[in-house]
Amino acid sequence: MQIIHKIDDFLLTIFPELMGGGGGDNNLITSTLEKYYTYGPYKPKVNIDNGWVQIEIDTPTIISQEADYKKTVALCEKGKYSEAKPILKKLIEINPTNSEYHRIMGQILSDEGDQEEAINCIIDALRWDSKNGWALLMMGNIFAKFKDDIPTAMKYYDQALIANPKDNITINNIGANLMQQGKLEEAKKYFYEALKINDQYANTHFALGMIAEMEADLQSAFYSTIQAIKLNKSKDVLYQNSVRQSFEISKKIIATDTGKKIFREYRHKLEFDDDRKIDIIQDEEIPTAAKFEFAENYDRETHIVKYKPSYPAVEHLIMHELVHLDFVIEARKGELNQLFISTQNHKTEFIKGLEPTIKKFNKMGVSEKSIADYCSNLFEGMNRQIFNTPIDLFIENFLYNEFAELRPFQFISLYNMLQEGLKAVTDKKIVELSPKDIISKSKVYNLVNAIQFKELFGFDFIKDFNATSIEFKHATNFYDEYLQYKDDKEPAEEYELVLHWAEDLKLDKNFELVDEHEYRTKRTDVDNLLSSIEKDPFDLESKDPYKQREMDKFQKSQEQIGINMAVAMFMVDALQFFEDKTKEEIKKIAFEIATQGTQGYRPDKDDYRINLVKGKTFSGYHILAYYYVSWSLAIPEMVSQLNLPYEAEYKMALTMHKPNK
């Protein structure tokens, strides 16, 4: 096949890369067209004569040899060299001028350990094409790795670099050989050049991590090594070496006083912001790796951070707990902070769901005390996950971005706790004894942590959880919701995720989230408490931020929808239900709905119940309709304080309702 182009402005139009030569650089024209018309290992012949360029493509050879060439490459990729070699030898006999055939044969022989014959084949490849970059690179590798002849290797690497100055792998290998000679500064220059071409090549990051460790720049070493892990998609030798290096570097950093300096400075800042002293003490008896005890909850003057000294990288644990305080301080500035409150009633309700497990333990002869302790620990452990998992995501993101020097501590600490979480939901004995529903929900929360750990440090333990598709979907949905908040989180917004996720997993009956300012004020001022109950017995004027945000979003959606026909029809149902009730009976129901709704009703829920309305399960819209109608009938003067945008729906329902005669 022959292709002819005239060397004119049109040629520059269809090959704009020739612009630099102004159309008169024959070498540039030849190399550009040769590169473009090369097909696999088959290069065209390019001739320039009297203002014309002629390209000869050996189409018959390509057609006749392409299938065998592709088969050879596929066999080599699978390591089936004994099958590939006969095919390749035949190709070389038919077409000995093809440089790439010789190069592949050299690769096979090198992998088989015959370096001398490999060198001979690669020399043949270079005799037919002295600019075969892969052949030059391979020759350099053989002399560097197997001959320990760095000067000769560098000659081939330099030629490979001339042949393809944009080949990051060649540049990376040059850097590796300079590093092997102990020329670290020179090696770094090549590695940085390699990164400019391709910053996604894990080998280069790993090498920079090695150099940084040699130079005692441990923070840079950790950063580069983690980058190598993040960019390595397969758990090959490089990955394993990167993992090993990341742990070794982290342990060296943890042995310094870097972590102590970080948390001491941060503690000092928070003590100033909150105007309270913070004590940090060791305590092996606490149920978690660390915990923060707010002074207000213990009626004392100082906050206390407790941590288990047996855990690795405890400086991260301390910092994590201090960020809890930081978030609370910010939320309190706008009186937005909320408290996670769990009562004996919540616990009793939770334990009712453990009846099958309790019966199983009874049959096994487990003592009543042990069973009671187990149930309590399960309830408290689940609540810790409910509350902490969403908030911890924000905390770890904050630490990762604001305290870069703490990352090695964070890495080791989170890795350790992730392994604990993994065991808790996959250990065969634990899984056999524990309620499946609780294990499943705990696994979801642990999966969320694993997803973030992968994002921060590149380690992927997600498959190790053996999660079901539903569990994995829950976890990814939760993490996606977190990502929507992550970059512009407002104070106290983390509590929205606490509630949303608990509702989705049907764990919201384990606790209540209450406004801290009102809760503490009412608890500490009996006169105000009695007065507030008298004035607002159903919390209609409460400034619960979550309730207000939900209502604002709900009202906005109603404005966009107009009249909500579902609510109107539910109101007709309510009018019919209340028709034969006295005003006093309706008022009692109205009060019960109001009391139950102090945390706000969500229109998307479908399992609300009212004790005084037997046999009915209410959706969110359904109970809101009963809410509005009951107050309209029994306490009409207070309806406006409900902040429900249903005046139009109520008027419509009144016209649709036909009283019984």
C-alpha cells in the first residue's frame, strides 16, 4: 500500500505537529509520519523527494503475520514462553528485518534466565532499528540488574531517552540506577521528571519514598509510599514492598515526639477556645480505645481525654477525641449542638429484639448475669457506632487535611481499629453467637470506615468484610451522603447523618438527639423547666436545629408541589376518624402526636404509631395530616404554631368530608 502527500500547507493542517518545523524539516516529517503509520511492530518506509512524501506500508506482511504476532504477545503475557517461541522463530525467519520480533525474543530469553542470548537478540533488534526504545530499555535493565554494569546500562538508557523523551518508564529506570549507585540527588531529578510525564506511576512514588527514607525525611517518605499504594491497582511485589515500607516508616515517625507536640499545641488552643482545662490520662478500663469526658456531663471543672496506652499511635487517639470537642465548641457558638441520649426505655426496647439470642444462651447454660452483661454491651456498642461513625468520618478528614504530620499516626491507629472492627463482624465464633441483624448493621458501619480508609491511605479491606449486596449498598450510600457534606460542612450538620443512617438501619429507637442548650437549661433550672412546660407543653416553640432544618426543607418542597393531595385525602380519613370523638378525646390524641413529634416527623417514614389510635400504622404524611386535623378540631388557636403548611389541604378536606348522619 502506498500513500503520497504533497509537502504544503495542507499537510501541516492534517499533521499540526509538523508546524514547529515549518514544513521544511525532513527529519521531523519522516519521524512524524513513520510514527503515525506504524501498525504494531510494522513500520512503514518514508521517502521524501522533490516536495512530495511517499509512505510505503507492507500490507501483505501485516495481513499474513499479524495473527501470529498477536498470538505470540498473548502467550508471553501468560508466561507461556515454550508455546510462544516456535511461533516467534518462524516470524523471524520470514521477516528478520522486524526489530520488534527480536526484542520480544530477547524478553523471553531474559525472563527464562538466559541473559547472554537475550543480549544477542536485543542487539539484533537494535541493528534493524537503533531507535527501538523498548529494546534499549531492556538492554539497560539487563546490564543494570544482571550484569551489575551501571555505566553500560546508562549508555542504553540515554539512547532510550533520546529515542523517546516522553517515556516516563525509561526515565524512572534511569533514576533507579542512579539511586542504586548512591547518587540520590541526580536520581531524584529523573524521578521528578518521570512524574511530570506520568504522576500515576506507582514505581516512581515508591522510589522517591525510598530516597526520602535514606535522607531521613520520614514525612516525605511516608507521603510517597502511600501514593505508591494508592496508585497500585494490583497486589504485586511492588504493592507488598510499599505496604511494608509504609509500616516501617510510620513506626519510625511514631517513635519521635512529633505526635506529642501536635496534640499539646492543639489542646492548648482548645483550652483557650473553651476556657476549660483538658486533662489527658491513661485508662485501660475504658470500653473503647479512647473517649472524651465533657466536664458538663460529670459536674467538674475540667474535660478529660482517656486513652488506652496499649494501643499503637495513641497520639492519634488523643487528637481524635480533641476534635470532638472542637466540633462541639463550633456548634455551641450558634446553640446548635445536640446530645445523644439513650435511656433505660431505649435499652429495654432494644433488648426485646434480642429474645432469640437470649433463648439460645439460656439453652447453652449461660448465666443470667452474663446474658444481661452481653445485652448491655451489645446495646452500648451499637450506640457507639450509631453516634460515632458519621462524626468520625468528619474528624478523620479534618485530621488528615489539617495535620499532615499526624498522618503516619492516623494510618497505624486506624489500621489497628479497622482490623478490630473487621474481626468483630467476621470472626466465625462471634458471628455464630451474635444476632444476625445486629452483626449486619455493625458491618455496615465498619464498611463505611473501611471505605474512608481506602480513600485516605489506599488500603482496600472492603472485600474482607464479605458483605452482602444490601450491606454494601447501605455503606456506599452512607459514604456518598457524607461526601455531599464533607467539603462545606456547617457546625452540627454531622448530627443529621447520625439520625439519617440510624433511621435507614432502623436503629433510631435506640436514642434521642436533643438540643443541648435547652436540655441543660431545663435540667439545671427547675423554675424555668416548669414554666416552659406550662407555656409550651409539646415543644412547639423549641429551637431544635435538626427539626427546624427538616421542616424548612419540607415546607420548601410543599411550596413547589402546591396542594398535596395525599395529605388532603389523609385529612379526610382523620375527619372521619374524629367524627364520633369528643373534643377532649381529640385533644388527648393531639397531645400524644405532638409529644411524639418533638423531634420532628419525617414525611418519608412509614412506621409511626399512636397509642390512642389502635390498629393503625402511619406514614409520615398520614401522621402529619392527623396532627394538623386533631389540633384544628381541639385546639384551633394553636394550629399556626405547628408550622405545617396545610391550610389549603385542610380547607379541601373539609369540602370533601361527608359527615355521617
